[in-house]
Amino acid sequence: MTIGSAGRVVPLDPDRSLVRAAQADPAHFDPLYRKYLAQVYNFAHHELGDHHEAEDVTERTFMLALGALPRFRESAPDDAPPEASTFRVWLFRIARNVIANHRRALRRRPTAPLQTAAGVAGPEDVEGRAVARADASAAWAAVRRLPGDRRRAVVLRFVDEMSTAEIAGVLERSEGAVRVLLHRALRSVARELSAAEADDGSRAGDVRRDAGRHRDSR
């Protein structure tokens, strides 16, 4: 534990020794890269829905982190949660900014990617096929339709397994605001899945009634 500027107790960053080694010699950045590569990629992929774009964003995130590492300090505003000062949160803030810049660049492109223009199913369908249970696939499809920070909060919580305090640091919001985001996001997903289930049940009933009428007419 360390004491912050306002006298608050701040937990030690679990990556402190790795960060200090990398700050002393950039060649020692590799353990941090390997530790967080999959987490940053998952975050980027859930945000962008494209494998190649997620890879590009992930690499740029780590390049920027490596370049800025000498300036990284375990510090955060006094009203921020203690976890906001960790390397992990700092890295995901960089990823969030890189993703936002990537989206702006995509909007400025004169033509859409061939896959989008042709209406071909994207990587999200690959994920859906890989998920054994149809309800899990439907749930993540609903998550992808959530607005900005609600979607990010869910991905950070359930994909990258971040605490509420860590998510607050990444999104630069209060922990209370993050809890509200998660609550509203999960409520929206549940509502959408319930509506879809009711619609499926209604269609199944129609099919059974049609089949019954067909048998009766024979």
C-alpha cells in the first residue's frame, strides 16, 4: 500500500515490478505485452467486430503504451477509484482512445470495406457459430447493439473480468456511474432476449397450428 496525495491508501499496482523493469529497459516490455495482449484484443474485437481491425488497434495500443511508458506514473485524481492508477487501467484507456480514432478514420474513408458493401456476414457470425448455446450467442449479439459506454462496460466486466473500480478508471467515470451503466445494459439485453423468446414462441405456435390444420384437411 502507498499513501496518495489526499492521504488515501492506494493499493500497489500488481504490475509495478514489470512496469519498472520495462521503464528501465524497453526490451523488458514483453511480459506486459504477453500478459495483456488477449485482453486488449478482446476489447478491440468486441468494439469493432472485425478481426483484422482489432489486431491493428491492439498493436497500435501497445506501440503507444511502449512509447509513453517512461511517463507512466501510479497516480490518479483524488476523486477517482484507487485502481484508476494501475498500468492495466492506463493501458485500456489508451486502447479506448485508439479505437475511437480508428472509428473516426473509418468514417472518413471514401468507400466502405468490401465485406460491408457486399453485405457479407462479419466476424460476429463466426463468434456466434463458435458459441455452443444459442442463447449465449443471442445475448452477445444484443450486447453489440448497446450504445457506447454500456457496451464497453459489459465487455470490460464479463470478457476482461475487470472490477467496477477498474472499469471506472478506463471509462473515466465514477464507480456509481459504472454500476448504473452495467445495470441498464443488462436490463436492456434481458428485455431484448425476452422479446425475442416471446416472438419465437409465437412463431412456433403458428407452425404447430398450421401443421394441425394440414393434418385435419387430409
